[in-house]
Amino acid sequence: MREREAEEAGRRLRVVIVGAGFGGLACARALDGKPIDVLLVDRENFHLFTPLLYQVATALLNPSDIAFPLRRVFRRSRNVRVRQGDVVGIEFESKIVHLGDGAALPYDRLVLATGSANAYFGNPGFAGHTIGMKRLGDAMRLRNHVLSCLEMATRSPEPEQRRSWLTFVIAGGGPTGVEYAGALGELLRLVIGRDFPELTLDATRIVLVEGRDRLLGQFDARLGAYARRVLERRGVEVRVSTLVVSADERSVQLSDGELIACRTVVWSAGVRSSDPLSEDAADRAPGGRLVVDARLRVPGADGVFAIGDAAAAPERLGGEVLPMLSPPAMQEGRYVARLIAREARGHQRPGESPPFRYVDKGIMATIGRSSAVAQIGPFRFRGLVGWLAWLAVHIYYLLGVRNRAAVLASWAWNYIRKDRTIRIIARSEPDAVAESVARPSVEAPAREAAPRPDP
Amino acid sequence: MREREAEEAGRRLRVVIVGAGFGGLACARALDGKPIDVLLVDRENFHLFTPLLYQVATALLNPSDIAFPLRRVFRRSRNVRVRQGDVVGIEFESKIVHLGDGAALPYDRLVLATGSANAYFGNPGFAGHTIGMKRLGDAMRLRNHVLSCLEMATRSPEPEQRRSWLTFVIAGGGPTGVEYAGALGELLRLVIGRDFPELTLDATRIVLVEGRDRLLGQFDARLGAYARRVLERRGVEVRVSTLVVSADERSVQLSDGELIACRTVVWSAGVRSSDPLSEDAADRAPGGRLVVDARLRVPGADGVFAIGDAAAAPERLGGEVLPMLSPPAMQEGRYVARLIAREARGHQRPGESPPFRYVDKGIMATIGRSSAVAQIGPFRFRGLVGWLAWLAVHIYYLLGVRNRAAVLASWAWNYIRKDRTIRIIARSEPDAVAESVARPSVEAPAREAAPRPDP
């Protein structure tokens, strides 16, 4: 080892990780402290704890509760550097990552952990008339939007118009759709009646639309049926085997023929792998995910790995493709970090290392107050037990003592006081520098060469 | 009384209060429970605790910590209703308030509590190249902007360019400028060095520019001198008797001849009364404030009162005009509420009631960690004692148990851990409905007639 280190003294292995979601962050943390130069690139300056995004969208949590500054994570690291930027292209031959601000980042190993974005099944019009739930800005927008709809409803003397402001259609009955539907129902119950004497809860309507024949397709059928019963008991209309056919500002057309007048369509019906490669730069699996081998390498691209939602990673050698969830992403990130670290130490070529193998730790989803479903190995939990398990797991995986304390305090306040104090319609004023720091714009400041991290 | 109520049974006095700042809110709360129909109109759906705005701008507090939903304040009220909207015109003759969304609100008594906006002393170009500190969106923008400047600095290999990203000019040495300068210095000290290994604190520069010959002009001269010493000891350059002559994206020109290359100019140099009346609709005092009589009535406009920053209220009959601060605004709000309530009970015509008289409870400002100045009657406090007094007063006046707890927790965390976890660059995605709920836009939904509050 000593020889090897000396040999490399002049030039350590340079690893660029694109994306600081669950996969990229796990990879960077696993490489922290190793004799490797790591550069973690993300469009945002924070890691987003997406499983709680719906709670920001329903005014239960502050945006900062689930967003953890990346520089803080690696504050004590001597080899991991953070760079905010938007990757616009990658040259596999010359091993360079291009950022939107003009910077060119050379790499020896590249980890693509770029996640997924909303997919609209060939209906690009959906994007303009629906609100997604993938990024922090989406959740803040959805909070502002829903609260604004309630204000607009108070001004509509005509019952039909008022009803359309109070009708919320959620496309997609997976965990995101189910969790948001439950939390939105709770928000309306808590807020209308107490805060809006002009409105009644009867006039509100939440419709959850799912294309498959049941909710929570990834879960056991009994748990999906349970989720449906709980939601329906709480006033959510559940439509299975139904698709959103079209949407505009005033209405949604469902495949069962119903036209619903509404001002809000939340999109959680489909995601598609998202990466900065051109369509033909790499082989793709269904959903646009990058094809990777059993060691998560992108075939034909030397030194390039892909993990998480961006990659179609097999469960084990020859196994099924893993779902787009945080546990596979994190395990893949740590696996790739191990591979790279071993290689840097000169112990092993990637081809010699054992292939990736996923350890299933289970899946879970909440359905609102005191109710959740969880599926861990052969066990199925639901109701209060599932909910408590859900709380514990999410607090455990959340980054940072302060964020954990803030989230616990908010949950306790919400549970005991039945109150959501964060229901403010707050827009940050636009700022040219803040816009350009990750995305170049017309008013972007002069482009500067990006310094290489130099620990 | 009983006769009077019966007499009015068909039609209670309708009061419209425009603006839910300190003045408007105090007025509405004082009218809560009275046999009067009150409608409180504001552009936002929350009351903003502006004295702590600079702490949101420096990543110490969450926006929701200092923004309290208005509907929550009046949740149990049977006679106060809240309406989000932007007042675009007022007809004194027919007693109607016009909102930007087309609604027309009739009133019997109108209270103008519309506050103030930034004033640029005839340099409209300043507005586009400076960031204000008046509204919540400004503070969120400033937070995003400053954090983005640090990111941009890490990408600037050229020292001069890097320095310009790290130079922050604050125009105006009143309480807002002093408090922001102190808090910004703290933010940079806490964040750079720990989070930004690429940067050093030496490269940063904070310049506080004040046109008068000392800081904190409203305070005792010794307290202003003390504030200056503390700021300078903490690395802030203080320039008194100096004006900002011009500003663009890259630099600021000072009246002493210096041209400072910088990317951030914070504007706290001047405010101007802000109201929806046309220039000639009412008499105005210096600063654009509405002239009012000793009972805070707007001469020539029947049933119209003006309070707070919007009005040039005399301290007492024939006394000096009160400064633009929250204590006079609150006292004026409560005074006008008393006047209106008495009138509604038929006890008194406004002309018979005693004129408004201000009770000075003192002024205070923080200069950063463990240091503040306070001036209460003949007493002067500074240093730790002043700071503790400042903390106590601000917690006391903050609305809501949860907000108080959240702010206290943030302060304790910041003080003990020397950490600011809210340093995320977070922009909410734009939303047409949220934009139109208070301000009409091209994409605004159909205009609906506003319902009268009907308690």
C-alpha cells in the first residue's frame, strides 16, 4: 500500500459524482477519508430528503427541515469537495464533465447519480398544467398553490367555481400520490372550518387516480387495499384502472369519461430516469434508465458508473432491475465507492470484484395520521405500528441533529395541536445570481474556469 | 347601547383595514369582538415580523418563523375577516376600496396601514441593482443571493474577481443596516473556513455606508458610536458621511470617490411611505406620508384614517411627527380602533374623543452576537444587557407559541453550536395562481366579485 500511495503521490484518482441524492451522497460519504479526490456536483447546494417532500408541500415542514447543505456534510472532509452546477454534457473519450457555467471537470472515474424527473407518457402538455413532486421548489410551489386556491375559493360566490378551486386531482397512486393525498386531506381538515369560515369541508374534493388496478403497486396487494380503505374513510376518492387523459388550467379528463373541473393536478404518475447523456450515447433500459453491468459500469464508457434511478441496476447477477427507490440507490452508491477505493489502493481491478447484490430492507409508506403500511421481508405492518415504524426509519435516515429535532418537533406539534403553522404563501423574489449559480442564464455573470478541488 | 345595536341590526359599521403590518394588525385585534364588521386586507396571507427579517436573510431563521398566517390570528373571531389582495385604488366619495383582482369593497370606516417601501432618492436605477429588506421575499432572495455569491467565489481563480463576489456593501446605517451588517459578518465567519475550504475570511469585505455622520441616527450619539466600535471590531468597514452615488451589477460608487467592485448591494438607506392613493388625492408630509389630524383622520376624506409608516402622525397635539417604527404604528392602530368602537357604540363622535398621544417605550437594535443597544426613557443599555433585553422584547412581541419556540430554538442552536443550518439556496417554482391571488397577472384566473364578509 505504501508503495502504491507513493506511486500515486503526484496524481491521485479523481472521482466526479454527479448528483447528491441518496445514491450520490452515499457514494461520496463512503469515499470520504480515502486517498482519492472526490468532487460532488449537484444543481442545488443541499441534499434533499425526498421522502418527506410531501410534508413540505402540505405546510407541515419547513423546506430547510428536509434540505441539508452539502458543504456541511463534508465540512470535515479532506478529500471530498462540493460544486454546485448543472451538467450539460460528458465526453467519455477525453473524460471530461461539462457544466452549464462553462466549467470542464476532468475525471478518472465518473459516477452518474442523476436521479429521475417527471415523465408525462408522451403528453408534454401535462407538464404545464400539473405540479410535480420531485424537487424542493416543486413542493414550495405546491404549498403556495394549494393555499392560494383556498383563498381564491373564498372569493367565488358561485358554488361550481368555488368547488373547482377546492378540487384536487392527484395522478398516480404510488407512495408519493398516496402520501400526498393523505396529508392533503389532513391539511384541508385542519385548516378549513377553523381558518376559513367562508368554506366548508363538504365543498372540497380529493381524487386519487391510478392507472393500475390497485394503489401502491410495489406493495403486497393487501397493503394496497388497506391504503385504499384508509384514504376512502378519510374522504379521498380513489379511482383505480383510470388514467388522466388530458389536463388544462380548469379541468382534467379521466379515461373513465369523467371531466373534473379543478385548478390543481398533482403529478406523481410517472418518473423517467434523468441524465445528461444524449439519447444514443449509451444503451437504455425501459424508463430511459442507463444499462449497467453487474458491477454498475456503463458499457463502452471507461471508468463510468451509473447508480440509483438513473441506472437499470440488476438486483443480483442476472436478477430483476431494481425499483427507483432510495435503498437501492444508497446501496449502489456504497458499492461503487468500495469498488473505486479498492482500485485506488491497487488491490483489485473492478472486473475482479464481486458483482453488486441488493439487500432488500423493505418498503413503507404513510397514509396520513397514525396510519402507514410497511413490508419488511416476510412481515407486513399497517396502522399505528406501521406508522411508528415509518416515523422511526425516517428520523433515522434524515441528516443532521437539528433537522431531526425540527422534524420531530413539527410532527409532535401537528399531532398534539392538530395545527400546521407553516401555511404561508411565500415566494422568494427572483435573483439573477442565485439563478445562474447552477443554471446559466442570459444575465449570468461572466463564466469562469472551475478550479479543480485541490485538497 | 341596546337601542343602538338594535338600530344598527340591519347594518353594522363596516371597517376595512388595508395592511396587516404592526399598525393594521393591532387595529384589527383591538376591534376583534366588537359589534363591527372588520375586513383586513393584505397582499400576503401572513403578518410579517419585520424586526427579525435580517435573520431570515442571514440563514438563521426560517421564513415561517417570522410569518404568522393572518387567518390563524382571527380564527376564533366572529367579526374580523381576512382578505388577500392588492389595493389599487380608493374612492373616497363612494367609499369603496378597489382590489387588483377586480373586487370592490365598500366601507364606512377605512384604516390605511399600508406601511412603507424602499425609496431610492430619485435614482430609480438603484432598485434594479440593490436588494431591499422590506418583505419576506426580499429576505429569502438576499439569503439565496449571498450564499450563491460564496459559491461563485469558489469558482473564481482570479483574486480580484473572487474578492468582488465576497464584497458586500450595505447602504444605510440605521437599525436595519446595522443589524444586517452584524449578522452577515457572523454568517461569513461561521460558514467560510468551515464550509468553504476554497475561501478565506480575509478575502471577504463588508462595507456599511451611512449618509449622516454617525450610525443609528435615531439613537443617542454614544450608542451610535458604540455600535460603530463593535461593528469595526468585528471586521465591518463603517463609512459615515458617505452616500452611494451609483450602483450596477459589478460595482458601487461612493460619494467619497471610492469605486468598490462588488456583487451585492443591500438597500436600507431609505424608505418612503407607501399607499394606493394618487399623489394629489391627499396632502402629504415629507417622505410621502399622509397628513393626518390629531385623531389620525385624513383631512377631506370622510371616515378615513391613516396610521403607521403611511401616516405623518404627530407625537401629541402639535408635536413632532413620529418615526417609522412599529411601536407608534401599534399604538396608532389601537387608538383608531378605540375611536371606531366608541363611535359604533354611539358614545362619541371622533371629534369629541381625546387626540392621539404617543407613549414612548424606547428603541433598540442588535449589533450581532451578545451585543445590542437600547434606549428606554432616560436609560441607555448596551452590550450583553442590551442584547438580553432585545431578545426578551422580540420574543414577547412575536406572534404564536410555535413561532416563539422555533425562534428561541434557532437562537440557542446558533449561539451554542455557532451554526446556521438554514443556508440552503431554495427558490419556490413560480405558480400562476399564487402570483394572482394578491396581484393580478395576465394569466390571472377570471375575476370574481368579492363576497362581503358576512359574520
